Amino acid sequence: MGTGRFGVRAGSGDWVIAVCVAATLLITGLSEQDPAGDLDLLGYALLAAGGLALAARRRAPIPVLAVTGLCAVGYQAVGFDVPAVAYLFAVYAAVRAGHRTVTVAASVAMLAALPLAALASLHDTGEAFAQARDALEIAWLIAAGAAGEALRQAERRADEAERTREETARHRADEERLHIARELHDSLVHQISIIKVQSEVAVHVARRRGEQVPEALLAIQQAGREATRELRATLEALRDDGTAPPHGLDDVPELVERARLTGLDAALTIEGDRQDVPAAVGRTVYRIVQESLTNIARHAGAATASVRIDYGPDALTVRVDDDGRATPDAVLMPGVGLLGMRERVTILGGRLSAEPRSAGGFTVHAELPVDRTS
């Protein structure tokens, strides 16, 4: 059942229908010429209860089916020849909810019980069967069930159509992503690779001859390396179809080791009792460490970096520090990477801070809540 505004509207509509059916049953009962005198109040109560029970038909279709059926049998037994309208509504709701077998069994029981109930007040078998037939005609019963089944099938087809549209859109997005990856590879990677190779050869030749390497050439070499690395990461992300296992906490040591290969003195410390954490938390920690180490290599000019992961009872904490050029009075200009980290942490209900340290350098600190009961 829907929630929010839609749920309120659906609930209000259910109550309107329930009250209208209850009123109709009561009016019909009041028009009876010869009700059983001492049992009038019980009959009216059963008529009202059967109608009002329909307010819960979406939330509890089977209990409502049982209540409306028992009420119909009850007011027939005390002498009220009133059609089982509420039961027909309940049949429709139960079949729409997918409870066909239970509804058929309940309806068969109702068709058998109504003549016996009518016989309790009429003491005439023929008249009792006629009254029971009028109270619940098989044609109306079949029509109610058929209407519920038809709407259930329509809703199922609508859901399947929606899933098909989503799958089609996802397939098109995958195709477009692969197309972009191919275009990037064909147009940029080859050219940048040539620039990178030529600059490295030029630097190697100059050093071998004992010549001073121009700063511009070193800058081109470094830019070529970074551009190649970034393009490879971009292509990897574009080609990722979601079938490969996502990176998580187990992959953080590899990140730190990779940072060491670039000349950064990086250290990893893990504190606390290591426990399983949700996959989303693990992925977020990996991305925080990855982005932080990348920023340190690109911008910080740091010699050392430390990564600390702390397993707490209710939260997982990750902290990345460096001894780079950042100073306490530096103005922080958050880039796309930092904004992405903050969004990931916020979605999980955590907190993230990224700021210069008082002793110099930069720190990224994130606290991610972990539900140990899930």
C-alpha cells in the first residue's frame, strides 16, 4: 500500500466505501417487513460491522473476507434478508491481492452456510434456499472475483512494463557508456600515450648525455603520466557493467601499497575488533581513501601519509592525514572529489570533515554509522 499523501488518500477512500456500504446494508435492513423482533439490534450491528470492515480490505484482505462472510451469515440467521454486498467487495479485494484459492474456498463455504443460516429463522427449506440465493447470487460472486483478477493482472502487466522500460533505459545507458569509452580510447589515449612515451624518452636521453632536463619537459612527463592514469581510471569506470565485485575494505591495503610505489611514505593502521560491515560502508571507505591518496599525490606535495581505520561498536571511522603544504589559514576550495566523498557519507547518515591540520598538512575524517543488528 502506498505511503505519504497517496496512502492517506487511499485510506480515506476505503473508509468512504466502507461507510457507504454499511449505510446501504442498514437501510436495506430497516426496510425489512418482518425482522426477528428481539434480535433486531444484533442484526443491525452485524450489518454495520460487515460494511465497516471493508475499510481494512487493502491491509488485511483475508481477515476482512472472513469478517464480512461471518456477518452475512449472522444477519441471515437472525432474519435479515439482505444481500451480502460487503462480502462481494471483500471477494474483489482478496482476489486482487492474489488470494484466489482462499477466496474460492471461503465462497464455497458461504454458499453452503447461507441456506443453513436462513433456515434458522425461516424454518422452511425452500424459502431458506431462495433467500440464500438472493443474498449471494453465484453470478455476482463470479463477477466480483473476475473483476479482482482482471485488475490484478492489469497491475502485474503495468509493473512488468515499468520494469521493461527501466531495463531498456539501463541497456541504452550501458551502450552509451561503452560508446563514450571507445571514443575516449580512440581519440585521446593513443595521443596521450605518444606524448608520454616521447617525453620520457627525451628525459632519459638528456640524463644519459648528462644534460640538464628542462623543467617544461619534466612537467610534460609528469602531466602525461597523470593524464594516462586518469584516463585509464575513467575508462575502467565507464566500462564497468556492475558485474565485477565492488571495491571495499579488503582493497584498502592495495591502495596504500600503490601510493608507496609513487614515492609517498604511506602507512595503514587498523584498530578495533574487525567485523563485517555493510557493503555500502566498505565501498565508501575505499573511495574516501582512494580520493584522499590521489589528492595527496597530485596537490599536497607531501612526503608522508597515514590511513587509520577504527572499528567502533556503532560506527566505522576512517582518517587520512598528510604532511603536505596545507596550512591552518589556507582557504579550502572543495573539488569534485571532496564533494563526492561528502555525498557518499551523507547518504549513509555519517559525518565527514576535510580541513588543514593545525600542525600543517591536511586531514580527511569520516565517521560512518554501522548497524550491527542488520
